[in-house]
Amino acid sequence: MQRQTGRAHLIALAAMIAALYTVLTLLAALWGLAYGPVQFRFSEALTILPVFTFSAVPGLTVGCFLSNLFSGYSTDLVVGTLATLISAVGTRLLRGVRWHGLPVLAPLPPVIVNAVFVGAEIVILSPGGFAWAEFFAQALSIGLDELVVCYGLGLPLAAWINSSRAMKKLF
């Protein structure tokens, strides 16, 4: 079977990634885990996908924007979406750094960028305004949540994609 690479395929793949990211985020929102100081978005496991296709960069970015329409925080439409775009590009750039075939550094950009951007956003929007101690606490909380999802779910997803002929054809 030949791998699909045409423009229509790449656009469709980006759209599928955006839709899946949005659905997974909204599922996390049902349990109160998608927005706010404690976040455990299952959708963040998909941030590993830029390792396999550039289509994941716009797909994740659009998916994040669509998901954040439901957050209730208008700033999240800009801050969260920008953080996702920067993270996706960073993941794409680190795709070649592998250990035993796994892209071990690729999940790091979403962890770091979201910790900084979302941590800062939460503190700046809090009633007390920006305070360094609060920023570090929020950044640590968001960063740990991202670390668990991106490494705990994202790397196994990458291993599965690497071992699946059907997935290799898709990406």
C-alpha cells in the first residue's frame, strides 16, 4: 500500500486531528479536567503527532482553538492556541531525537510551553494579579499535568503508530 501525501490528504488529516483533539478535550471537560488551574486534557496526548506529519501542526492548533471556544476564557482563544502552535512546531523540530526508536524529547515542548503560557495566563487573570510565587505554582501544576499526559499517553501513542502498518500509511 502506498502512503498518501497529496494536498487533499494532508488537509483531511489536519481536520481529523483537529476534530479528535476537540472531542477529547470536551470529554475531559465533562470531568472538569480541561480548563482552569488543574488540567488533564487527554487530547494533549495527540501533541506527539507532529513527529509523524506536519498536518498535525495546523490540526492541533485548530483543535485547541475550537476547544477553547468552550472554556469561558476569551484570552484562552489567543494564549492557549498560540501555546499549542509553538508546542507543535517545537515537537516537529525534535522529531528526529530518538532513543530506542521513540521520540523522547518531542513531548517536551508542550510540557514547557503550556506550563509557562497557561500558568502565566491563570495568574494574570486571577483577582490578585501576577505574583511570581503563584506563577511558579501554576506553571508547576500545569507542567506536571502536561508531563503525565504527553509522556504517559503520548509516547505510548507514538510507539503504537511506529508499530502499526495502517497508522504508518495514514501518516
